[in-house]
Amino acid sequence: MVDKKKYQTRKNKEKSLIRLFIGIVAIFLINLIVSQVYLRFDLTQEKRYTLSDATIQMLKELDDYAYFKVYLEGDFPAGFKRLRNETQDMLEEFKAHSHYIEYTFINPSGVADNKKRETLIQELVKKGLQPTNLHVNKKDGNSQILIFPGIILEYKGYEIPIELLNTQMGVSPERILNNSVETLEFNLASALLKIQDNKKPTVAFLDGHGELKGAYVADIVKSLNEFYILGSLRIDGRMSSVFAVDTITQKVLDKPIIDALIIAQPTKAFSESDKYVIDQYIMHGGKVFWLIDPVIANMDSLKNSSQTVALKNELNLDDQLFKYGVRLNSNLLLDLNSRSIPIVTGMIGKQAQQELLPWLYFPVLMPQSQHPIVRNLNSIMTEFPSTLDTVAVNNVKKTILLKSSLYSRLVATPAVIDLALLEEQPDAANYQAPPQDIVVLLDGRFKSLFANRITPALKDKFSLPPRKNESEKTSMLVSADGDIIKNQIHYNQHYPLPLGFDQFTRRTYGNKDFIINAMNYLCQDNGLINIRSREITLRLLDKNKVEKNKILIQIFNVFTPLILMLFLGLILTYIKKVRYTVK
């Protein structure tokens, strides 16, 4: 009997060892197989860790190491810690799709040597990263630290800055941080696209009709140069200015030579022949960004007089834009949500005293649309904008991107613009017009303005392609304010300032990002811009309840796991006792 028990015990031990060996081998084989197969599971409701197809494709096309130096490291409040951790998670996702992705986190304030720390901070500012003064509330008082919520991306010897914090005026800090998390993939992916410098689309600024050029578009030209091949274009009634030419057959081909056309605040009327060339460019799939001032009004006319008269801007474009689905109105928009301008309010001796007063003709537009062009974008500054209306056109989808606030009114032209408005306290009862449309996006198939009409005389010496009366699927944007793309000139030293920066209020608006997003939408068919439409739900704890029940929450978090483990241990002990008790 004893021998039989020993034999049974030995057999059980052998079985246990065999099971252990099989288990170890199975785990090893599973790990080996899984290491060779890409498997990641995103269980979040918003699929925040699932990269878009456009990003994945771009990562697969990398042929050299991309090194991300993230300067968001240190002892931060919870919000910035979340941004830091989300950035690391996103870079890990990038790295999972490409072995060329490398990153490191650096704390600029953690450099012990003061001189080295100051040198590093100056280098980061010079490279384009903007510092942020962060106020930290502690029990022993408040402290202030300088942080750089950004990245320097290195690729093939080139460096570009990436801002991680999407600042927005009038938005809570929690929402700003959440919006910054939402746009992480877009910011990182667009930076990679920008630095790769391959197959850049071609964008042209139209010239010949008094459009903005030189110093007034210097900053946006510099910024767009990172994404596109830029140039200027004069039509002069020639199809060959926009379309390719076969020099052997002496024929103008039906193939545009540019991917997009920017018409920036023209001041002279368009000829019918120029309108025809632009029309046929659109019919062949060309993209156009119309930045039009329907009314002639500017601050230069108020330098030597307190009054000026705003008149309709006769550009001869009304019929063309109407055919595509937009009517520009000859009016001026005044809005209580506006920028301030410096006005001399008195003299002390020989020194002029200036004061910043709100100028209602300079509305500040807060993007409300969820379209990826303007989603989570900072407010947009304008100057003497007009309004637009959309017109019913078949096969054309219209999306309003920018509107005025709830407190606005319209003035029909001709209108007297008087600086005396600055001295008046605006009555909100007079500013009750519904939100007015300023910028619209048109997507679809457009009808030609020249369908069933005689073709205007052109100056080409080549054989022309047949006229097309309906466009391919394409897109265009129409803005009822041309100043959206215009950067300010320094009032004293006369150099161009960054687009969207107001030198008088020292605020930076979202004009540059708006123009870049718009051009990315028009020119890039890889779907990258659509990443900006991703929404991550902000799930915040109730701070008051947390503070009120702080002790109870801590006790629950500490003792609940211990009680559960004790309860599980008692159950296992009871089961073991029942199973092995000799009856």
C-alpha cells in the first residue's frame, strides 16, 4: 500500500514537471510568434491610439532615422503630465510602424549649470520653439517655471520645430490641453511630411490684378515654402500660363501645371479672358483660394483724416463666383468681438499719449465649425471684412468655416467710416444681427461660367484644348476678407511680422494655421488633414468632490485591494481544505 502511494506520488510529480515544461515551451513559442507578428489593440472609445492610413503610409516610406527631441519633461501639473505621456504614447505608435523613429525627453530647466541652461533656452527659441510660463500652485505657495512644450525634429541633417500646445484665446486650460492631445498625430505627421521634402505640390500666387505681394505676404510665403513649391503667375489672357504646352505639336494640353492658385486681395478688375483661363483651370480639377475684398476700405485712408468712404470693389468677379455658388455682399461687418487699435488720446508736453481702443471694423472670428481646416484653431483676425451668401448649385457641397459672433451688424456701401466710433460706447441692442458668413469651402463639380457663351479672345499662339463645361471633382475656398492672408509690417522698422501677430495688442491669432490648413486640404490628397477632425472626449474629475472626499478616496484606494486579496485567500484556503480533507 505504501509502495503504491509512493508510486502515485512520483507519477504526479512527473506529470507536474511535464506540464511545467510544456507550459514554458508554449510561452516561449507564443512570445517568439508574437514578436514576429505586429499586434496592437486599441480599446479606447475614440481609437486615440489608432493611426490614420495616411500616417502609417508616410511612416513606411521613411528611409532614414527621424529623431524627436521632446522638451516636455519635468515636474508638471497633471494636465501637462498628460500631454507629456500622450506624446510618448503617440511616438511609441509611430515607432511600432517604423524602426526609423527615435525619440528622447529632455528637461531644459533640469540643466544644473546656469550658463548652459540659458544657452540651451536661447537655442530653442532661435530654432522656433516658444516658451510658456507655467504657474504651479503648491501648498507652500505658488511658483513659476519656464517650459518648452515642443519638439525639435531632426531628419537627414535638417531640423524643424513642432509646437505641442495649441493656444486658443477664450478657451479653458483643460480644453486647450485636450485639443493639443487631439492634434498630436496631425502635428507630428505633418512635420514629418514637411521635412521629407519629396513630391511637393506646386502653388502659385496670382499676379496682375493688384494682388498682395512682397512684404505683405512674406511670412505666409515662407511658411508655405516648407510644404509646397511656390511661385507667382500672370495670366495675361493666356491658357499657356496655367496649362502645359507641347512644344513639338504647338498645342496647349488639358493638364494644369499648378496644383492650387491663391488669389490674394486683388484690387483691379479681371478681364474676361483671365476669368476664362481661371474657369477652365477649375474645370480641369484646379483648386483656388479666393481671398477677396468686396469693399475698398483700409486704415491708410484714415491716417490724414478722421473719415473715409468705403466703396464697392469692382473686380468683375461677381458672376463667376455666383456661378460656383457664392455671392459676395457689398457691405461691411462690425462686431463687438473685435481687435483694438492704438489711438492718440492726448498730449503730455510734446509726447503723444496712445490708448488701445476696440475698433469694431476689425472683427475677431472664433472658429465654430468641426471641419478639419478650422477645428481647434485659434481665433482669426480680420480687417474690414464683408459677408457672403451661398447660392443653390447642384453637385456642390458648401461648408461655412468662419462666421461673425452673435453681436454684429452690417453697413451697406457706400459707407462712411469715422474714427469717432472709437469714442462711442457701443449699444449691444444695435448689434443683434445673426452670425454672418465670412469664409466658405466649396466641394464638388462646378459648372463653367462660359458654358453656352462665346469664348473670349485669348493671346495664346498655340492650338487650344476644347472648352470644358463641367469640372472634375475639385474644391475651392472663398473668403470675404483678403486681409486674412496679409501680415502686418512693423510700424517703425518696416519689416514683415509673422502672419497673425498683432504688433499693437501683442497677441498671435490663428491666421497662419488657417491658411496652411486650407492649402493642405486643397493640395494634399493623402488624407492627412482629416486627422484634425479626431475628437477625444475630455473626462475630467470633479475637483470640488475630489477635494471634499479626498481622505475617503485615499482610504478606499489603499484598503480595497488588501480586502479583496484577503477575501480571495480565504476562498482558496477553504477550497484547498475541502479538496484534500481525508474522509
